[in-house]
Amino acid sequence: MSTTVTVGARELHVVRRGTGEPLLLIQGMSGSHLSWGDPFSDLLAEGVDAIAYDHRGIGNSSRVDEPFTITDLADDAAGVLDALEIESAHVLGISMGGMVAQELALRHPERLRTLTLGCTYCGGPGSALTEEAVATRLGEGMMSGDRERAIRTGYEINVARSFAADEANYESFRAMALAAPAPVPVIMLQMQAIVAHDTSARLGEVRAPTLVIHGDEDQMLGVANGRLIASLVPGASLEVLEGVGHLFWWEQPQRSAQLVLEHVAGGRPAP
């Protein structure tokens, strides 16, 4: 089911699948509701009411021109829950969405039942954004004006080399990227928000049961970021996926859905 909700002065596009306890899905930079992929989304829908939405300026949500912060996006997430009349939900945030989820957990702790943070970053000592060479390659592809080059470059950087080596894996990613292309100016605004993000000194205040998932071949946000976050959030569990890149749920949808659903159910992540 898809709908549009009003959050502040903006319209945000929302897609819901499944029944059960609500799980709010918060996507990363340039990602739309389609970026979760059908395999992962369908598996989640077997156990929860999976609620995906498009960030401001992305997909089918309202256009945005002015700068914003990760905190602003966290308030958008809370606004989506308000509009859907959901008092509290489980939350899964990946990459930039994981930063948003961190701020949501800190600003609106009563709204979270559990928290899952995937392939994300908290800022501060010990954290690291994308290496310069990787960021340069990504930027050149994005600014080239060649859509095919931009999609291919983003794909190769965001998945593990072994996954990218199988050409059959590329077509579904390409179809997703073409179906909901992110405007470059909005991506630039998202990047500005990411650079300013730092929750490292406050993660000790997170009270929601927390699971951290990270691929050990993540080129966008290295696995050290996941280990750092897990060490800073009280009682957090850490799951490192071997041979997996940034888009862990895209590469391993079954394993990723299993981890999330077990965490939602209150069980310990499988070894």
C-alpha cells in the first residue's frame, strides 16, 4: 500500500508491506523506498508491517531546495509515525538513514521499540567517512552527465567485488536506480548533512535494544564504523557480514531479514 503523508510543510511518500508490529525503514543517501529491493522487503513483510518512505526531495516526496540537517530528517521520521498514528515502532536505518535513526533514538526515545543500525557512521574520534579515492570516483561518475556510468560506478562501489563480478546481479540494481533517480542537488544537500553528523558523545544515551549490522567489505563506510557504534551504544549487538559490501540487504536479503526480524522479536541475532 502506498500513500502520501503531510509532515510539516512537506508531502512524504510512504509504502507499507505486511502486517504485524511496525518497522520504520530509513534509507540512505540517494535511496528511495525502492532501494530496499523486493527480496528483502518481501521477507520483512512476512513478519512485520514494513514502512518505507522517501526522504524530502527524493522519489515521490516533495521537492527540497534549502539545506537541512540529519536532525531535520530525524524529525521527518517522527513526523511519518505521527501521520500514520503510530506511537512507537521498531526502526531500521542504513547508511545516512542510520545516522537519522541515531538522532531519532536520541531526540524521540519513546518512539523506538528496537533499533537496527546498518552500514552507518556516528562521527567523532575513531569514525571515518568514505576514503578520498572512493569518494572521487563516485563523484566523477555522478557528475559525468552519463547516467549509465553513474549507476555502474555507484553499484561497483556499494557492493562487494565478488557480488559485482556476477553481471546478473547488476540488472535489478540498474532497474531500481532508473525507476527513482535522485536529483544531484538533493544528493549534495544530503552530503552536507552527513558531514556535519556527530552523535558519538551521545550514543551512550540510547536506550532502545540495538543491533548493528555491517559488511566487512564496505567501501562507503568502513566496518570500523560499525564496531565503534556497537561499542558506544549500551548493550548493542554487532553482526559483521563477511565478504559483503555497503548494501548488505541487497547482497544478502535472506540473512539480513532474518537478523532484523529476530531483533524485532526480541531474540538474539543468529551466530
